[in-house]
Amino acid sequence: MIEGQCLHVASSDYTIETITTQEGFASLEQDWNRLSLASELPNVFMTFDWFRAWNKCFAGEAWRGQRRLNILVLRKDGAVVGISPLIRIVSSCIGFTVRRLEFVGRAGDYNDLVVGDGSTGQVEAVIEFLAGTSEQWDLIHLRDLREAGNAIERLEGALSRARLPYRIGLEEDRCPYMPIDAPWSEIVGRRSPSTRRVFRKQQSRLSRLSADGLRVRIVEDPGQERGLLERMVVLDAQKHLGRELSVPFVGKHPEVFRSLFDTLGPRGWFSIALMELGERLLAWQIWFRCGQELWGYQMAHDHDFERLSPGTMLVPAVINYGFTQGFRKCDFLRGEEPYKMRWATDFRQNHRLQIWNRHWTSLVRRFVYLDLWLALRRWLP
């Protein structure tokens, strides 16, 4: 798309501008932050600082100039009222060049098409704009779209009216969650006798270490605690020792998390739960504060203390913290690890959306990239 390309969407009051440069992106910071904070359903993965940190990270990963910004800015009466944060990637797949529009990456567990009020009108405007500029892209591949309200229904309606071919399905990984409607002592009391016995046994083991300096605490602004990120990176690396297919996540991207600590931390998006024995870090987990929900992100624990289940035993502290702070839901995010399933009561499930334009070449490129190329990658060593 062309930088500064500004089109009025015929069926609405919106004007949409395409931002493709870093200068244009930087100019959006104030409006983007305003929209994120005002959102009825806040999403840390759609904030300006999340996008900036991960885009900078991924831009350096061997794209050779074939990856660029493609942010759609919705204006109404001159004011920015919505932002659709997309990336344009041009890649070669089995002799075909494929021009794709995607979200910034899969580091985030929930994505929204528009940062703003997410109204039907904004979704309609974005889809109409994409349909009107379809000669500039071959495929739109949007992963981990969250079902917020009736967002998916509105999106499918907009695509049908725009006469854009699409395919939508459920992502494989579900997101377990549980309500925070009571302190932990009451919540665990509702569980089965076997679950209560396991919890009491683990709690007893931890209590015996309290005299040696065992403590669990919640850090709300991690950038203010000197050396915390470095300690987390060390424990993250230990978590993956001897696991060839497992890669430290925070340890692989320390510059990203340093940026997020320094930007999102002071604005209240972060909490980090820590379990420590004296000066030794036994476990950590990143929690994001999104409206009335806590979202559990990455975690690591010291395998020398495996019998204490330190990662799992951070959950009671987080639930008590959430209850006292007025949060109503604990979302464990993507994946069904045992420690999540032990406490979860229900699931959310994201959607995967593929859109191609009405040109036959787009259909061929969609098949080459999504069906043929990705299938080959799964089979190649």
C-alpha cells in the first residue's frame, strides 16, 4: 500500500489512511494509547508499545526489506477513531511471490482487527477499504482473532457484503480461564477432595520453607526492580536445559521485554508473580492486567524445586491479588498445560481468518502459501 494513501469509504463516514513508514507510525503513539485505554475490552497485545517492540524484533529477522508496516488509520471528522495494525510481507514460495497482510506476529495470544471501539461501522470500513485496494495484496492471513462480543459475526458479515472470498476456522490451541469471584481459600474449597488434598500437600511443603525466607510477591512495575529481567532470563534458560525442541522465550527476546517493562509497566498493564527463596528466584510468571481480567503469559520455574510445584503454586497468590484488586477473571491464555487445566473452568477459542481477492492469481497464491508451502514445511527436516 502507498504511504499516506487516504481514501473515503463510500458506505460510511470514515476516511482510512495507510501508514507504511516509521515516522508515520511514531506519530500515532498518542492516539493509539488513547484508543487502547478507552477500549471497552482492553487488549495488551494490541497496544502501541507491544506492536513497536515486536515489530522491531521481527524486522531484523532475515526479511531483507520484504517486511514493512501497513497500518490502517480510521478517521472521522478528522479525528483518529480506530487503528488496524497490520504488516505487509512479500515472500517467495515455490516460485510464486505472495504479498501478505498479517498481524505483527504470534507473540500475542489475542488479536483484534481494529483498536478502537470495534464497532460494526469500523469493521465494515476496514473490510471495504481492503476490498477496494485488493490489487495491492494477494492474501490476508490473520491469526488468533479473539471472539470479543460478536466480533467474528460482524467480520463475516462485512466480508460477505464486500464480496471477498474468505475462510475462517478455529485455532487449535484453546485459552483456559477461571472466574475470580472469591479469595483463593474459598475457590479451592469448591474443588474435588482429591484436588484439595494435592493443594494442601503442596502448600504444606512451601510453608516448611517459610523460615528459610520463602516468599511469594507481585511486582506491578517490573522496570523499577533492578536486575529482575536478568534473573528471569537466567531461570528461563534453566527451564529449557536438555530440551532440544524448547527455546527460552523471554531469554531469546530480552530487548523486547526490557522495552515492554519500561513502557507498559508504568502504565499499569503488567504484574509479575515471583516465588523466591532468600535471593534465589524459584519461579516467575508474567501477568497482564486487561480491564477486569488478568492474563497469564510466560512462566518459568527452578527444576531443582520441582516437587514444590512452584509455578503452579503462584496461582493462589495471583488469584488473591486479583480478588483484592477487583479483577473478575483469570485467563491462562493459549495452551492447555496441566497447571492451567487444574484450575480452569472454561475456555475461549480464537479464530484464524484467510482472505483472498477475486483475482484467480490470488487464489493460486493462497493455495501455494497456505496449503502447499506450509504442508511442505511441516514435512521437511
